[in-house]
Amino acid sequence: MSFILFLLILAALIFVHELGHFTVAKLSKIRVDEFALGFPPTLVSKKHGETTYKLNIIPFGGYVSIFGENPDDASLNGPDSSRSMARKNRAIQAAVLVAGVTMNLIFAWILISLTLALGISPVANFTSDSQAQTTGKVLVTQVVENSPAAQAGFQSRDLIIKVSDKDEEIMGAELTVPAVQRLIAQDEKQEISFIVNRGTESKTIKVTPATGVIADKAAIGISMDSGEVVRIPWYQAPIEGLKTTYRATVLTAQGLGTFLVQAVTGKADFGQVAGPVGIVGMVGNASASGLSYLLFFTALISINLAIINILPFPALDGGRLLFVAIEAITRKQISPKVANTANAVGFVLLLLLMLVITYHDVAKMFVK
């Protein structure tokens, strides 16, 4: 299931990215020959107008074939060269190249805004809106084997929404991890009632704290973390979503910049970078936490994709954008042979990097 979700997320992100290139190219009257999800061999192909739309078998990618993006004699001097990207002015070329990254950031903004409207636990202090409504909840992160909690039926990922004993009831804004810990510690051999949400179900679990589970005090055998939910009013969510997207983008760019500096100096830890295999596991964890977490995780991937694509490296949008900038400054066109060779080499290097990261992903599954 996690792998299927990963493929759906990847397809959505690629579609959004390539749709940006496609739309701006069409609006600029540039010929678009193909719009494809995945890499060949082709599963389904349908031509509409001048563009062939394809669904390919290999799901890890996608592309838009824009006439003149990789200049050749036909796009520079052929009968249809007026509709070639290579013959458009530099501003139009730059707009087409930046459109994919822009669409990924807009998509992230939409997803984060929806996430905040639905409600999610505070994430990395991204959210700061004064109108945010919080609902006190405590998340069970771990259940000790053979403990009173395990015997009573607690499970990891249970969301505690109310705790009570014969004298006290804790819920709403007062429901915090310290408050629950205090109640448990003072109620040795007295039954405590927990109301928890497990997926779409609500359950009542009764358990009696005991000594010996942990040292020096009564306990039931659970580890807890804040399950507080931040919910932004729907009319305010797009504004806070835009702020959150900006903060997430800045933090992601800073993190990537630090990693690249470490990579150049030979200090980078590739084991800390997740490739497709690692992301599949992350998708599973996010989906298990609920729709809001899955949407937020997808938004973060979209932001990462945008930032990586804008890097000035051959084969990426940023690399092609760099060539356009050089041509604009020098007023001379870079040799098509040089540009195409640089992009081909860049693509091979990116594939090799992905293989290295995937190797570390797989290694982490077997080496703890």
C-alpha cells in the first residue's frame, strides 16, 4: 500500500511540474510534441492536436518534449523554427523553464493550506497564526511489552483525547503529556479511564498504574508525545499556508545548501538522504498518521523537488536556466552541441547519484 501511495504522489508531483512547462510553452506558442508520465516503454499513447500524450511503464519520472528545448538544425533553421523554444526571446525561455518549479511551489501551498484547514500537529514551528485553534491531544508513541497498558489494549499511534479517574478529568486545552504523567504517577493501584481515537474508531481503555514498569513511580508503560492539533479557519488557511510554504522552502533550501557544501568538502553523510526506497517508508508512516500528515508530507516533497530542480546543474531546469542567463549576458548562443552534451552528462551523473542514494536506502534496511 505504501508503494502504491508513493507512486500516486510521485505521479501527481511530476504531472504538476510538467504541466507548468507545458502550459507556459503553449501560451507562448511553442510547439509541444509530447507530454509523458513515466519513462518508456509506452503503455498508452494518444495524440490530440500536435501533442502526443503518453503513459509509460517506468513510473519514476516524466517529461514534456518541447520543440527546440534541445536545439538542433530543425528547431533553429527548419520550416517550423518560429515555434521553436530556441527561437523565442530569453524571457520566454526562462518563463518556460521556471514554470515547473513554480507549479511545484504553488501545489505545495495548496496542500499546506488544506492541511492547516483540516488540522495537524504543529510542525517545526512553521505555523504561527494567532487565529489557530488548538485541541489538546496526546499521542501514544510506544507501548512497553507486557506492561499494564499493553495488557489493557493500548497500541502505538493511539490518540488520547480524555483521561479521568474517580476525582479528576483531563481534556481539551488541559490535556498535555505532563498532565497525563502526573495523573498516572499519583494513581498507583487506582483505575484510570482513557478515551482514545484509533483511526476512525473511538475506544475507552481502563488501566491501573503499577510500580516496577519504570523506576521510582507508578506507570502504565506508554511513551507519549504532543498530539495537539492546529486548525486554521478555512478563510485564513491560504494566507497562513503561504507563510508556512515560504518558511518550509527557506529551511529546505538552507538544509540542501549545507548538504551540498558538505558534499564538496567530503563531509556529507549520504546515509541521511532518502531516495525512492526511503521515501516509500516515509509515505507509509505519514499515511498511518492521517490524511493531513500525508498531504503535508507530499507538500514537503514538492518543495524539495522545486528546490533541487532550480539548482544550476546540467539536465535540471536550473542548469538550462543558467545557459539562458549566459546567452542573455554574452548576446551569443551557446553551441547546441555543447549544451546538449552538458545536459546528457548531467543526466547520467544524476542517475548515478540516485543509485548511490538508493543503495544507502537499501543498506539501512539491513544494517541498524
